[in-house]
Amino acid sequence: MQAPIAFARAIADETRFRVVHLLHERVLCVCELADILELPQSTLSSHLRVIARAGMLDCERRGKWLFYRVKPSFRPLLRVLFKHFQSTPAEDKALASDQRKALRRVDCRDAECCPSPAMKTSSPSRK
């Protein structure tokens, strides 16, 4: 019974929901997530720990950078949840803004601070 409770806890917070939404379709490092969500890395790391404890994340270390993505086994469930719980226009605007920021941030990944991850959104789990 712990798995569904950990899952619910992982997505019950607005920031964690936004993190999961971002990592649902792409691989991002902690510094990219921090930039996109405008959060200190320490705060973001605390949120990532809760999501990881729920077993929802794959993680890859590349040098000093940690890259995260939602595990493929959770994607169908999240797709259904995202579709079922359609957001209000204000929430849609925030999630759409997150997505635009993520695209811009990933486009300049190598020029900014992070190397590109080896793991891709569709690759198998690595830990």
C-alpha cells in the first residue's frame, strides 16, 4: 500500500507536479529545472527526493550533473492523469510557460553549463 501513497505524495504538491510534468517527456538536469522553475537548487533537490522515493524517476550522472526523467512505466498513468485533470486556464498558462522555458533551456544546454545526457526520454532505466 506504500507505493500508491508515495505516488500521491509525489504529485500532490504544485512544484512537484510541475517537475513531473516537465520530466514526463524530456530529460533535464537539476540546474535546468531550477532555471525553468525559478527555484534554488536545494529546494528543487528536496522535491526531487520525494518524487524519487515514489520510484518515478530515472537518474543519470554525467560528471557533476544529475539528469532526471520520469520512468517509462509511469508515463501512461501520468498521461491519463494529465488528460483527466485538465487544468484551469491559469494553470495551463503556467505549465505551457514551463514547457517553453524548457525548450529554450535545452536548446542552449551545451553552451550554458550542462553536457547533453546520454539517456534519452525513451531509453531504458539507468540508476
